[in-house]
Amino acid sequence: MRRWKIMIIGFIMSAIFGLLGMVFLIFKDEACILISGYNLKTKKEREKYDEVRLSKDERNFCFTCSIIYLIGAITSIFLGKLCFWIAFLVWFIYLFKNIHFNPEKAFDKYKK
């Protein structure tokens, strides 16, 4: 029974990241307001950045997270809950690889 709970958590997390990725896919540059740190910039500061590229990178990040959780959930059905925890660890490493605590450093590569 416990294996099914972990599998459901994996599918829910995959769906959340998949929906976020779909938001960035559909709304493109308008969805950039959802990015933490970027939403605090003034309208004039936002004009300096390539919002389409920023949105694409965020979309790819969300879809990658979704796939990581989906793989973890599916493999936990067949191979046990350890597979989910391995997927969680992979996601955690991927998350911290892509997080920047300095907002200027985070958005420097998107300047026009």
C-alpha cells in the first residue's frame, strides 16, 4: 500500500510541473511574470531581457522536472519505492543546479 502512495505523489508532482510547463508553452513571454525574482523587476528593467528565451528555458525546466517525477513514479510501480527516492534525489540535484540566489546572476544570460 505504501508503494502506491509514493507512486501517486510522483504522478501528482509530474502533473504539477507538466501544467506549469504548459503555461509557459501557451503564454510564452506573458508567463514570465510567474518567475520568481523576475516579477519584482520594473517594466523598464524587463524590457532589457529576452522574455521569449526566458520563457522557453523555464518551460524546459518544468518539463524536465515533470519527466523526472514521471519516470520515478512509473519505475516505483515495478521496482519499488527506492526508484521514486532516486528520482527525487535526481530532481533535487537538478533543482539546485538551476537555482540562483542572486537575481542579477540568474537573468544575466537573458539580456538582449
